[in-house]
Amino acid sequence: MADQNSDPAPEQASGNATTLDQDGEVSAQTRTFTGPTAFLFGTLGVAIAIFHIWANVNGISDTQWLVGGHFVGFSLLCAVYYPLRFGRRVAPLWIDLVIGLLIAAATAYIVLSENTIYAQGVKLSPMHWVAAAITIAGAIELTRRTTGLIIPAIIIIALLYVTVLGAHVPGVFSF
């Protein structure tokens, strides 16, 4: 029986999240895939790239569909390639896959509900609010996984300013 505290297998992760690269920059550690799993996620990445090329060549005019499709693919790939970490431990692939699918499904739901949202006078139903919260929280979490804590902190401060704090700030920054 394998030791529960042993290092993750190569298919699970490749190192510590705080490793510095040769230039002294913090490098995000990614999960390394082999075999059919590598083929599956590699094919998904190529399909997303081909979709973007097709969309740009054919001039898709609805940018919400283009951006939504991009984020759906990005969220799934990012969630599995940049694993969730608990200190030095790496979450199992299935947890990251569920997180990626949840973010992708919530984003797709918002994009596909565009006409319904406008028909309701841009008044979101509780399900739309939940999907929007999952999408926003997912974007912040995936940004944290790939860039560290600074950019997500700036995003959270900006969201707090727009939603709550802006009315309480004196001077030119008040609204």
C-alpha cells in the first residue's frame, strides 16, 4: 500500500507551486498527462484553437458567444492543467475536472440564457445569479492558480468597489 503522504504521481502534478524558474520568476506548476488523457486534453486544446481560427475567419459578430465559448474551453483546460493545491498536496484529477466542468457549465448557461435575460428586462433569476457567481468565482480561482494572489486580490477589490464600496468612498472616486 502506497504512503498517503508520498509525492503525487507524474500524472497528477509536477512539483511545488512556489518553484522559481531560471530567471527567478515564480513558475506555476502544471499537471503532466500521458497516454489517452494527454490525447484527450490535447485534442480539446486543438479544437478550441481551431474554433477561434474559424470564428475569426468567418467574423462571428456575436462576441458574447465567442468570448463565452473561449472561457468554457479555457476553464476546463485550466482547471485540469493547473491543479488545486492544499499546501504541498495536489488535489486528485477528478476534483479539478469537476471544478472545470462546473465553471464551464455555469458559463455556458449564462451565454445560452442571453435572450431570456434580456426578455426579463435584465432581471436575473436566482439560477442566473448562482451561475454568474460560479463563473466569477471560477475566473478568480483559475486566475489565482495561474498567476498567484496579486491579480485575484485586485479583482476582488475592484468588484467590492463597484458593488459596495464605491458609494462610501468620498471625493472623485465616489459614485
